[in-house]
Amino acid sequence: MAVKKVKKEFAVTVAEKRCKGCGICIELCPKKVLELAYPQMKCRVVRIQDCIGCLMCELHCPDFAILCKPKEITPAAPDEKPAARGKGA
């Protein structure tokens, strides 16, 4: 049986009131998930699907304005009932 690889998804939240727009998170993000929003000059999430959860943005934000955490993944309901096993099946 082949193992299906599941891509983890992450939720990145920016507290705009805390963000001073220094751009450290933007420069450190290897997947360019964040960018600076104009005219507010605040960090914003623009490519959440590309986030790999490395936490570089969260760990280096001097204002503690960024939170990155794994999304809850709910298992999909099976489409079929398992095949019956044993005698009389």
C-alpha cells in the first residue's frame, strides 16, 4: 500500500496594531508568504498556501506581531464501507 503524503497547512496571523512595518519577517521568509501593505506599511499574509511553518517570521519579529501555527486537519469521511472479512461475507 502506498503512503499518501499530506502537505501540512499553517495559519499565519499578523497583529496589525503591534506591527511597525520593519520588514524583518518579509526578508526572512523563505517562501515569501508575507509582504508589506501600502499605505499602512504593515506586514500582511499574501501566500498562505506556500507557508512551510519554519517560524522564521514569528521568531524574529521584534514586536511579537506574528503567530504561526499548524491548522487543524479533520479527516475526511470514507467514501466506502470497509469490505466484510471472514466466512459468510
